Amino acid sequence: MLNFTYGDLKQTRFYQDVFGEGKLEEARALVTRQLTRRFGPLSADQALRLHALNLEQVEILAEALLDFTCVED
């Protein structure tokens, strides 16, 4: 039997990549829901631009959109 603990697993690049990707997808989904609720459905271009953002950028957008007055912001 391998002698790995959950803490050891969390330190692996694979775990961090998988966890990070899941977090990014959740953040994108949340921002999409927030923008859609406030301004209506996103255009294809807006959805592509959102999908191109990394996690840090999506988190910044999530905070910034609280101050948006129009979808162009």
C-alpha cells in the first residue's frame, strides 16, 4: 500500500491543476450568472472573452461588476 496522506495528495501538481481548473469553471459560471441576471444574456463575443480570463482575472471581474452600470463596463 502506498503511504500517501491526503495532505501529500494536495501537494501534487495534478491535484492542484484539477482543483484549480474546477475553481476557475465555478468562478466563470458564477460571473456569467451575475452578468446575465443584471444585463441579460451574454453575446458570443462576451462569453468568449470571459472564457479567456484566468482565475485571478475572473475574481477581479466578479468584484468589479458590482459597480457596473451597463454591460459595456
